[in-house]
Amino acid sequence: MTAVRAAAVLVAAAALAILLPGWAAAAWTLTKKGTIVTYDARSLMIDGRRDLFFSGAIHYPRSPPELWPKLIERAKEGGLNTIETYVFWNAHEPEKGKYNFEGRLDLIKYLKVIQDHDMYAVVRIGPFIQAEWNHGGLPYWLREIDRIIFRANNDAYKKEMERFVRFIVQKLKDAELFASQGGPVILTQIENEYGNIKKDHKTDGDKYLEWAAQMALSTQTGVPWIMCKQSSAPGEVIPTCNGRHCGDTWTLRDKDKPMLWTENWTAQFRAYGDQVAMRSAEDIAYAVLRFFAKGGSMVNYYMYHGGTNFGRTGASYVLTGYYDEAPMDEYGMCKEPKFGHLRDLHNVIRSYQKAFLMGEHSSEMLGHGYEAHTFELPEDKLCLSFLSNNNTGEDGTVIFRGEKHYVPSRSVSILVGCKNVVYNTKRVFVQHSERSFHTSEVTSKNNLWEMFSEAVPKYHTTKIRAKEPLEQYNQTKDATDYLWYTTSFRLESDDLPFRGDIRPVLQVKSSAHSMIGFANDAFVGSGRGSKQVKGFMFERPVDLKVGVNHITLLSTAMGMKDSGGELAEVKGGIQECLIQGLNTGTLDLQVNGWGHKAALEGEEKEIYSEKGMGKVQWKPAENDKPTTWYKRYFDAPDGDDIVVLDMSSMGKGMIFVNGEGMGRYWVSYRTLAGTPSQALYHIPRPFLKPKDNLLVVFEEELGKPGGILVQTVTRDDICVLLSEHNPAQVKTWDTQGDKIKLIAEDHNTRGILTCPPKKTIQEVVFASFGNPEGMCGNFTVGTCHTPNAKQVVEKECLGKPSCVLPVDHTVYGADINCQSTTATLGVQVRCGSEKKGA
């Protein structure tokens, strides 16, 4: 094996690259045939050269391949030198032995795009991945193998796992993608967060991990293997951390291995019903520097760009939009200040990486919650320090090496030369940005909808029958979200309530995710569960009659569960069905005899495509029709702005554009604040034609398709919010040989506003100096507002692609003695293209 633990031999100083800010666009040395990736306790090494790895998770199936180059390029502009991705087993092998590596699933093409951008790659094969991906990436057909136990010391599972791992490794070898072959892949992962379920398998869990490690190593990839979210790992496999604050919550027990962070969660994935999950740029940066201060040398942002859960790929209850709060949002646009603040962090550390990677590490406590970590090469007069204030809500000043340094609460300052502050995690100097949504004129052009309603099945029309309702997943085989259940029963006049004000109630206990009900073909309502509470009770009044009555239920699984030791045993479907309120008492229908039908007619005939839509009879659309397909054509909006559908007028279902599944929508699932969990759904430009795009929507509940809006998205609203009291950043550097030299120090705080490419500042939306409140897109003036601020900003910025604003009260004529002032400049401007003829 070439990828083994190496005794560290420190390379000569001249052999270690020192990359300045802007390094991403500078020379990057690709690997070559025979490259050796090794490691010791300090770091990974490529051909004996230590390096830092700033990595971002971008999953290839969650974006169209046409967008991959731009996403990778943008990530590199953010200071990353590595891209991480999982491998998605159930997407690649939906049926045993039948593989798919086309389109969004072209793993080899994706890794070559990474290589074309001179970046490294980390490939997390798993093959269990979780990833909020359907069934955690495991194919459904595994469940049907006799005596199988997932992720255990189980022969049936290990056989299939090894077969797929070796298949993927060989595929990468054939394409010469491992670093040892001159490719970009420097690390591969086996298993995934096994500690979460190890208790379920007791002592066999250790045997399974040992087997998995040895199996992975035997593939001879020439690069190290990792196991994530563990403190130790078998043999030469490197354990890594997943979490928000690995520098303070994780202890590496394998002291001869480097500290690597495979998942620094940039937000929190959202399930339907969740509020927006925020994590500030300041907190992410603080966590990264705490980790690096303690010796870490690699961080991977999970996610750096989340993308979209197209089709049925999301796990149970997971939103279609994935990690929209990442440094690059769901649409691939840079989310400021998160993107820029982290970019500055990467550039600063890399610009002084020689001291960081080769210097002697020492630490000292500077007071309660205050500490310093220093990396020093005395012979080269290089010194780098990390000053931490770990106290919440308590800013403070510390004395370090004879000098005072102000350190805000929960922040880390980087000191070059162990003296000059060049970065503080709490001080954000980059601009903020806010998305704006614009309804396109194509929405109203030929806004003519047609519909096709699914036939509500009855017991006698079904082919699969049983005494009791059958388990849902065994019927759907994960080929559809939908399973119809139907039963029939006879009532006499004496069974029905005598009083006209009493109606019988249909009561259904379900372990699926949602359900809609029909009684004698009449829609009676919908019900749902949640990610937190397993199962739900559906209770709705129904109108019954003398004679034969029909109850039909459309049960829905919003993706399969993605984690847990009992994954192979997870079940769904109807567990109990009663009619309450009859004159003769409760009617138990659980053993009444049930018919079943998996999938919708529209799915089977693929009526969401041009080829299949002629297989059914469409008619002019009507509102509020359950289990109904709607279709229309629309043109792509002009330009190249992001395109989304605003589905606020609909309830729950699926979206298709030109035959491609855009994902599930569930607007009727509201958050505690009463807003839809997700109302806007991404339609990537590569899925669109200039004219006549076929939009098909399946609505389960009640909706008004005419209210669906085609919108474009921009990040043209940009802001600064800076205080005159903030210490300025040191920005200007030069080099002397292999040393960094400070040639200028800017003692004045300035705010810089820069529009997206090909746009200029068209409007000053807000400007105030004093104590403005709120955030970008929602600023309000405070009690110390200066009226002159807007005029000053307009003069300085209008018509320009970028402008620099001094943060100085004298410039704006502000009263610095105003009692409540924070001496803060808050500005929001709107960028746009120059109007034709202007």
C-alpha cells in the first residue's frame, strides 16, 4: 500500500508553497502518476509536501452537470482547494446489477471537472451515506435479501457492500482519478457516522468496522481511507470529526493521525415544518479557527452548496431545497457575508501556512475563557498566533507577549508575527446580500391549464387484496411515493346515526407520512405526520349511506428514512381503521378486506412528459380538485437569472418540467410561524428550452394552478453594516523570499459594495449613520439617524459597479455625542443592468 502512515520528514522551507490571497487563481500543482499521499499526526502530505485543505461539499446529483463548472469555479473563488462528495449507491444501482452513471449521476465527469479546476477531491463512498438522501443511499432491493442486517457483521450485507465499493474503486481507477494515478482524489471514505448506531450492534459493531477498514485498505487505491464522526479507527484508516465545533467537542484518540474535519455544518438541513435554520458566518469562522488552533489541518464545509433534491431523492420529510443557508445557496449564488467572510479566513491562513504547518505549537491560558495558540519558526522569524475569547457575551482585552489585544466574545483573532491582528472571526468586513424575487411576464402569457384527475379506486377494481392493509414499502418498492388502500362495507339504516347533526368519523392510524381520504368518492380531507413524531392519526367526518360504502385512502411516503440501526425494518402504512359514531357503535375495518394499488396512473403512463401526456384525456382545469394532474406550457424568462416556481397557491405534490422531476412540494405544511416550509422551487436553466416548456404538477390535496408564478431570482440587493468603533483589518501584504511582509496598515474602517458582474448600483434603498437597526433587506433608522447619509452614498455609489464608503461620522455629519449612537453605517443598495438607451 502506498497510502500508509508515514513517519514525518519535514521538508525544506523552500519546498513548501506559500500562497498569498488570490492563491486560488495562481499556480496549482496537480498530482502525477506515482504521487504518494501520506500523513502523520500533523497533516496530510502530497509527495512529502504538507498542505492545508479547505474543502466544500457539493453533491453531483443535486445539480445539473451543466452547472458543475460554475459551482466548482465559484467554490475555488471562495478560497477552497478541495471538493467533497458522497457516492449515491441507490441512484447508481436502482436495480441489482443495473447501473446508471448518466447525466447528474456521471460521477467520473464530475471528478474530472474538479480536476480541470486544479482542485483536490474527497470521495465518500460509504456506501451508506445518510446525507438526507432517500434510504441513506442504500438501494431498496437490499431489504429483500434474506436475513440481511444493514451495516452489521452480517454476511449478506457485507457481500453487497464490498461488491459495490470495489466496483466504484475500480471505476475511479479505470478513469485514473486517484492521486496515485495523477488524479484529484486524495481521500476516500468507508462507512459513515457509524458511532450513531454502533450500540445497536453491540460487540459485532467492532468486528464490522474492522472488516470494513481492512476491506477498504485491500482495494489499494494509493490514498488514505477515512471513517467520519469517530475518535479512533482501525489500522491505517483515519478517524475524522463531524459537527459544529470540532475544535472543542472532539478528541482524537489516535495520536499518530492528523486532525481532519469532514463535516462542518454550515447550517442545518430542514424538514417540512422546520423554521429557517441559520448559522452565522461568525460562528462558522470561530469554529474553524478553534479547530486549526488546536492542530487541525483540513475542514470540509457541509454543505458548501446544497443544491436540490430532485425527483424523489430526498429522505423522509426533507425539503426539496437542500442547505439553502450554505455559503452558496440552493441556486448556486454566493450568500454574503458567509461566502466572503470564510474566503478571507482561508486566504489569511494559507498566506502564512509555513509557520502554521511547520512551526512549533504552544498554548497558554490568558485568563478565564481566554487562550493563545502559537505556531513559531524562530529560525525563519515566523510566528502565527490564534487568540481566543471563548466567553459568551463578554468582550475583553488580553495581554499577549507584552501587548494588549481586544478580542470580542466567542471569537478568534489571527495575529501575524504574533503581533498584528489580520482577521477576527467576529468582525465581518465583507458586504451582505439579499435575494429578491421578480414575477416574470411569462407567468401570464398563455396561462392556460388543463387537468387530468386520478380515478379513485374501489376494492373490486384492485388486483392486490388482503384481509388487512398491507405494509406500504413492500408494495411500492420505493418506485413511487403513493399507495392506494381501499375497502368496502355495507350499512343498514339502523347503523346510521338517527340525529341529523351527528356524522360518522373516519379514524385511521398511519405510520406513513401523509394521507388523503375519500368516502364514496367524496374528498374528506388530508392528514400528516412529522419528522419528530412517528405516525399520525387521521380523523375526518364522512357522509355514509344505506347500502355499500367505499373508503379509499391515498397513503404517501415523503421519502424513506435515511438513518438508524433499524433501517431495514422501517415500515409504513395503515395500522388501524375505524368508523366512529355509528348508531350501532364503532365499526372496525382493519380486518374488513383491503385492496391495494401502488403508484398513480399518471406515473405509470408518464403523463408528465411529451411522450406520455397523450395517453390520458385532458380537459380545462378547475381549482381545488384532489389527486389531479395539471399542465401548461411556458417560455423561459429572458436573461440568465435563476428561475423558480412560486407554488404558494398549491397544497402538496410533485413538479415536472419537460419530463424531469423537480422534486416534491408541500406548501400546505406550515411552520410554527404559519408560513410554508418551502414555497419556492428551483427550475435550473439547463432543464429549460427558450420556448414551450411543459410544466406538469400533480396536486394531492387542493390547489389553484393558475396562481403558480414563474419568477426570477437575483442577489442585487447588497449591504454594509459597519461601526466606526470596529478595529480595521490589515489588508496589504508583500513577500520577501518565503516571508510575508506587512507594507501598509489601514487604520480607517471602510465599507465596500460590489455589484454582480455586468451590473451597476442603480438605487440607494437605505442609508443611515448612527444606530440603524435590522439586517440587510430590513433596515430601519434608529434614534441617532443622520439624514445626510443617503445623499453622501448616492453621490459616491450611483452608476458605479463598486464603491468604497468611509465609516466616519464626520463624512456624514453625524452627531457622535448622540446618546444611543453606535457610530454605525448601514447601507443597502440595489444593483441592476443599465437600461437600454440610457
